[in-house]
Amino acid sequence: MATRDPWSAFKNEAIALTAEALHAAYGITDTIDHLIEEPDPELADFAFPCYAFSQELGEPPHAIAQALEEALPPRDAVTITAQGPYLNFTIKPDKLVATTLESIREHGSTYGHAKPTNKNVLVEHTSANPTGPLHVGRARNPLLADTLVRILRAAGHHVTAEYYVNDMGRQAATLVYGAEEHQDALDEDAMKEDHRLVTAYQKASQALEEDESLEPQISERLQAFEDGDEEMALRFREVVTRAMTGIRATLERANVHHDNMKFESELVLNGTVDDVLERLKKLDACHQEDDGAWYLDMEALGLDTEKPQLFIARSDGTTLYATRDIAYHMDKHQRADTLIDVLGEDHKLHAQEVQTSMEALGENGDIDFVFYNFVSLPEGSMSTRAGRVVYLDDLLDESIERARQEVTERRGDELDEETIDRVARQVGLGALRFNIVSVQAEKPIEFRWENALNFEGATAPFVQYSHARTCGILENAGHDPGQTPQGDASLLTEDAEIQLARTLARFPALVKTWANQQKAHPVTSYAVKTASAFNDFYRDCPVLQADDETLKTARLSLVDAARATLANTLDLIGIDAPASM
RNA sequence: GCGCCUGUAGCCCAGUCCGGAUAGGGCGCUGGCCUCCUAAGCCAGUGGUCGUGGGUUCAAAUCCCACCAGGCGCGCCA
């Protein structure tokens, strides 16, 4: 049984050797795991900087490094050398290549995936109000989160991706009011329900803003719904479901999947929210206004805030987002070990309030948040009302269209219509997803078509193209992917071959790191590095025209390993790995 | 005003959590590479006061403080 994680196996060896040397040379038994670095591959694979013990031992770091080197007898798997103040470990190329190829050969499409952990993770993401189509400002949420979900699954966790459907707040009521009373404003030309409804929603919002006497249209609907009026519940459900059908279709196009749709109203109608509300009211920090509205004193609960009053019930008795969200998170805690919420940074305060309130109730307030900044347009932040908005549907259309032009230009005379269509979809969506996830969540993104739909340089098409090259070589050699004969790894001694194997070897360890950090963006950097390493190999090492058959077979093994790793990496980003493009 | 986030070459972005060996890519620009496994590729060159100023440290893009600039939040909205 080959290791699933070649890199960690070698790293553990470097850690053990360093500990052994410290003990042998100085009698030090400290844990030094966290001190082991992974420097520039030109220098070494692992390094132990000796500054840390310099003062304690009264010796200069380079002398310590020297002493540590001398304390260790030569090893089979790694070369150990003192270089200045560092004790460096370099995996012997033959071991590195052989171990890595064996691991990938054995695990194939699950290379990079860890053993199941039995940990249940619930990732709530997107959860956009069903008042209209997803726009690009918010599209960062599903794209980022779907990659995070894929990474967490690869790390062995059992993950549920959930969409929390706001079907009963003020905005939902406004949507229902719009759909029922402003039917003339429905966009009858629109192809999808979310696009049809949004115009009526906008009209309704505008009408409510201009005419205060319309307010009962909203409050009566909300009250009836919360009071358990079944006819009203059906009216809400019908409209919200229509909008959600459109939103879900968009997400599916973007290759984003939710395992569960949780309707907010469910927890209200089955009494859960009421129970929570009653418990909150019993808190010492809970007070009632003269008109009947209830609020929590957040300062009294220990939150240092400029907004001490967190309202949990309106004067008419209906509940608020915060109240329902507290109930929802309690519900989620019963269903999973770890909760992750992917939210826009505008929800930061709300998140704190929910956690503080849950803890005030003596409930588990552990929630991991991934906050992302917004995608804005050069002319400002997106606003549906101001018409300053790019819908995700339009962005998807445009990206596929531009990709189609690109494929046609490059290979129009070689490929048939069907293939061009396939590649356009793979490349268009790939470029888009890759571009959005490649940036750290907390950084703002200014949306520009030319960046989002770039097909050259550090982009998805670059990675996809490298993958297609691997497939092309295998096909020309007459092998199906994953079916190359085992080659003699010891023949792979060129720099480009070793560097490629080294890059492939890191993948499983990196997946674990990304999952632990709950970060999605580093996977794109890795994808580019891996593709580059393959391209260097492609440039320097002919495969089909290799000097002899045994070398050719060995190289084919490496090509197949690169193929599998590139495909698995792209899969984490939710991008297709085309066999040709 | 208070709180949180961001500030790395003309442009976009890694690296920052856990301080260490010359700050990495990409785009752009200049020049070169298709009788050779897909040129969405490759090679060479160009370009950086890591927002500013202090501090901690043997060592700071990374930690601390102040300031500047941009974003977000401070609803009986979600």
C-alpha cells in the first residue's frame, strides 16, 4: 500500500532526523516540528534554521548546523547538509520520484484525497435572498465556497453544502407583494423566473419607498405567515420557489452544488424560533420597548459595540433575521460537528451578535466564518436598483461566448462544432471560476471583463491546456489515462523530471493545509505551479521520441501522474479537465 | 466618530495567520522560438521606497504602535 501523502512522509523524516540530531549533539528534546521550513526547492526540500538555539547554546547558528550534520549518519532517503545557519534536507531524487509515482499510480483520481475523518462539516453558502438573479458582486460567495467544500471533502470530511433560503423576511414579503400586485412589472421577456420576478420586486420596493400607506401590504403578509396562516405560507412558498428555480439553475451552470436547501420558514412554522425567542426573553440582558418590541443589550452580554440594542422581535410580534439566525445555527449544531458560514463582510457584526447571543443562551457558539469582500465594478459597487449590476447569468454567457471565439480562432479548422462547443463551455466557465477564487477572500475585487475572461498566463485555460497536453501524449502513445504501464522511476533524472515529481508530491499535504486553513485561493497558485512544472518537462524531455523504450515508458508514467494531479487539482476548483482543447 | 478589512513593479495577484537564506507569478512592453509529443505554450530582457513613520528582534512584506488612503459595518432590513 503506497502512501497517500509522499511529501508528508518525507517531511516527517526530516523532523525526526532534526530531533535526533539535536538530541545526539546537544541533548535537546524540544518539539521542533513547527520550526521545519520548506524553502525554495533550489536550496533544499526541508530546512531547520539554527538561530533558535543559538543563544541558549552560546554557539553561532552555522556551528550548530555543522554539529547537527555531523551527528547524523548518512540516510537512504535524504541528503543532509549544513549550509550556513541551516540544516538542509533534500529528498534523494530517485526516492522522491519513485515514491510519488507509486502513490499517484495507486490512488489515481483520488490522489490528494485523505482518508475519511468522520468529521461532519456543514458549510452554509450563497444563501442570497430570492428577490432576483445572482449578480457578480455576490457570485464570489458560491464560487469561493464551492471550492472550499471540495477541498474539505478531499481532506476526508463529510461535508454538507447548504443554502439557507430567506423565504419569510421583509424582502421575501416585498417579493410576494410585487409578484401579486405588480404583475404588469414582471419581465415577460425574461427566460428565467428569477429574471422575470426581479423587475416586479424592484417596482414593489420603489412603490413602498414612495408611499408609506402601502406598508400594511408587507406587515400583513408577514404577520399572517408567522401566525401560521397556511394559505399565506403557500403564497410565499410559491413565489420564492419560482425565484429559487432560477437561482439554482444559474448555480448548476456554474458547477456549484448544494446538498440541502433549508427554508427559513421551516424553523418558524415548527415553533423552533418561538422557543428560542422565549428563551432569549428570559435573559437578564433582554428588554422590551414601550411599543412591545424586544431587544438584547449586547453591551451587557460583553460585546463592545456602538449598537447595543439587538432587536429580536418587532412591536407587531414578528421575528427578525437575528432571531431566526440564532435558531438556525442551533439547528445546524445538532446536525454537524463543524459549522462554516461563507458570508459577505457586511455580515461581520451580525455574525458576532449571533455568536454572542447563542453563548448567552448557554448554547455552542462555535462557528467558523469565511468573510469575503465584494466584487465591484470600475464605476462603483454593484447595485440592482441603480442598474449598475452584472448578473452571473450574463457573465456566464459572455465567458462562454468569448471562449468560443477563442477556440474558433485557434483551432476552428481542426475541430467540429460539437467539440468547439464543449471546449468553449469548459474554458469559459473555468476562466471565470479560476479568476474569482484565485484572490484571497478578504481582498476586494474590481471586476473587469478583460481580467475575468483572460485565457493566457496564470489562468484556468493555461492549466487546462497543460492537462490536455498530457492527454495528447498518452493518446499518441496508445494508452488510456490511468492505464500507462509502470516505468522505471530511476531513469527519471533530468531536473525537469525531478521538479515535476516534487511538485506533484506536495499535493496531498497541501490539500490538508488548505482545508485546515479553510482557504480556497491557494489551490489556484498550486495549479499554475504544477502546470508550469509540466510545461518545463514538456520542453526539456521528449516522451514519444525518448532515447529508448524504457525511458519512454518511465516518462509516460510521469506524464500520467501529472495528468491525474492536474485533473484532481482542477476538480477542486470545480473546473473540467479537457482531454483536448 | 467608533469598529473590522484592504494597501506588494504601469496593471492584476501570491507570499502575511506560525518572522528567517537573493520579495515570487501573471498582464503589459522589447527581442527570440512552430520541418520536433497541441505556440491557450516556451526562452531572454524590462520593471519593486512591500502605503508612510516609529518600535520589538540576531533577523520584519510578515509582529506591535501611530498616521495616510480606499472598502464595509454601526436598521423594529437581510
